[in-house]
Amino acid sequence: MTTRQATRRETDQLPPEEPTIQDLLDQETRPVPDFLRETINFDLGNDPIPAERYTSEAFHRLEVERMWTKVWQMACREEEIPEPGDHIVYDIADKSILVVRTGTGAIRAYHNSCLHRGRQLRSEDGSVNEFRCPFHGFTWDLEGRMTRLPTTWDFPHVAPDKFCLPEVKVGTWGGFVFINMDPDCMPLEEYLKPLPRHFERWDLANAYKAVHVAKVVPANWKATAEAFMEAFHSQDTHPQILVYTGDINSQYDVFDPDGMVNRAIHAMAVPSPYVEKATDQEVVDAIVETSGRMDGGTEALEVPEGKTARAFMGDINRRVFGQMAGEDYSDITDCEVLDAIVYNVFPNFAPWGGFNPNIIYRWRPNGNDPNSCLMEVMILMRFPKDQERPAPVPVHWLGEDEPWTNAPELGALGAVFEQDMGNLPYVQRGLRASESGRVQLASYQESRIRHFHYLLGKFVGE
């Protein structure tokens, strides 16, 4: 089967006949959750963004000092540290945090630095009974209490019962573990609003990490993250998905300009407004051939007469994903089993909503290099409640020159991510070469990027 190439419609205006997200929700035959009806955006102005935010070492240092040490960051999934002593090492710039399951079953986090001469206590994830520094043997238990002070006679100035590992704030939501280095930070529940309310019915706590792929990207972490905050780049970057993906008719929501969460909803199983005269059958054929999220399988599917591609694929996904979860999804909307419902939690965590396998993005600076970053893609899958939770997969690290398509677990998504990589190194080079020193954003379609920079400016004081 060969998918017809989309016929492009050259337009500077959204054609009036093209459906918005709210129009598509009006067509739903099942109850629509109230939070999908929320359409909230704020005018944050149209001032350009300084290009140096993406290239400057001095600005990177400001981020580390004033932002990364003050924000909640997703460190891992709870199922990655199920037993006492299980731990992960979460690095951000030159900071390093140990996140551990203690003997009581609680989760704690410590600065990953020996209080003697500063050696990292752990250099990799694993499981231990205690934290013993490999340099001189200074040792702490999982609760952060000192249990061994070598040559005690030579440290009369150190009181072992007070020589505890400095703690980092920890919170959990949706099966994720978050850390915050600021002892006076706002509670995680407040920081995440309205995420917990929106995701309550999607229940990510009862999912498992089925895919985790990571790679060094030769671009600033913000430039890389922003490539996933809008959809209108699809017309030139991802032409193969236009037949079944809404782009310039997407919905962008900034719930509160001072809040840490925003959202985009991109319609699936409908053609882009840039595509002329795609039939429902052509939409479904393209989904089967090139989509990495909607479960068309690999066999040709014939759209029944009188049924739209969206309704047809919605029925298929309700059945397939319901069977995967051991649940009855017959009352779930098409939107929740088809569309890309993408939330961003400032600064670097982006979970997808819905009942289909949930993509999770995370971006971090690559050490202290403002010109490269670490990008991670995870996919959460549901499983029947009467079955044991599958073990989370380890991270599959791709080489710096290795394409995303070398991660077969991503399916067709690997090719989509690789198309994004075709832009990002040149975005970074162009930002460094910029004569104007400015980035100019669209008012609506890039409103989530503007909201992101508004929050960043509040933290760094610009």
C-alpha cells in the first residue's frame, strides 16, 4: 500500500470550513470531559525573545543558579525504584541528586556529594544497602544518617549524629517522582495545577514505562523543547503526517500566565487544513502506513460507507487500547484515544494525556554546554489491574550521531523525531549567527513558547 502524497493548499488564513478542536468535540457522541472544553489563553505580548537565551554561557549560569535549583523536576518513575535501596542518579547541569527508596518504603532525595571531600556517592543507578563513598569509606544509611566515620579520632569536630546527607524536596504524582532543590518551594500539588485534575481519569500512576529512548542533541535544551510546543512546523518538517494530522487548527491553552502548566491539543484522523480533498479512506491509509500512535495495525483497513476516518479510527482505538488496559472504553471520546493532548510543565516535563499509550518528553542541559542537550522520550502503557505491573525498561541511549530510527521500540515515531533533528542543529547554528539577536514568535500558535519564556524570565530576573 502506498499513501497518496498530500496536495498542499497554500494559504495564510485558516479556511472557515476547517474544524477547530471545539468543533470536533461538538461532534463527539460520548460525554466530553469538562476540562477538554477549557479554552484559555492570555495575551503575553509580542516582544521578541533574545537569542542569547539559547547560546550564552552567562545565561545558562543564570538558569542554573536561579531556575534549575528552584523548580520541580521529574526525576524518575516510582516503579524504577520499587525496593529499599533502589536509587537513580538525576543530573541537571552540574547538580547531581540521589533519589532512593528507603527501608520504610518512603522516597527520599539527597545531594549526591560526600560531605568529606565531595566525591559523588553514586555515579549510576542501582541498588545498595547504604551509601558508602568509594574514596575514603564515609558511609550513610538510606535515611541519610551517618553510620561510619573513618578514623574517628581525627575528626573530633564532626558529630556523626548531625553529619547527615543534605536532603532535597521530593514529591510524587501520577507515578512520577519529582525533586526540588529549594527548601522553601511551593508544594508540588500547587505547582502542577491543573494537571492532577485533568489527568485523574487517565490514571498514569497505573501505567508502566514501556519505552525510554535518550540522545544528546546538538541544540540548546529550550530550542529542542520548543520544537515540540507547536504544530505548524509539520507542513514543512513532517509532510507525511499532514493527511491525518491537524496543525494550524490546533488549540493552545495557557491556563494561568503565572501557572507552570500549559497545553496543546492537535487533532488526529483529520487532514491538515493545508491538505486539499483527502478522502476518509486516504486518511486511514496514511495512518496505517506512517502513524506511530494510532493503532491501525499493518493491514489495510476499509472505512465503512457513511463513516468518517475519525469515527472509524476512534472505534478501533477504543477496542485495542481498552483490551490493553483490561477496561471498557466504550464511553471514551474520540479525542482521548486519537488526539495529541500535550501538556508542558515548566521547565522540562511534557506528558501526553489520553487513553492511548502516553508519550513523555524530558529535556535537560548537557552538563554546562548551552549548545547541546539531553532529550528523552518515554512511552507509558496501561495493563490490566489484575495482572502484575511489567518491569520498566532501561534507558536506550542512542549515540550522538545515531538516528532516532535506530530505536525500533519507537515505531514510526522514530522517523518523526529524526525529521525534527534535521532542523535543530541548524536552529542552534542560526541562533549563534543571528544578526538581529532576536527570535520573533507567532501570537497564538507559539503562545506556549511565549508562556515558557515569560516564566523563565520571572525566575532569572529578566
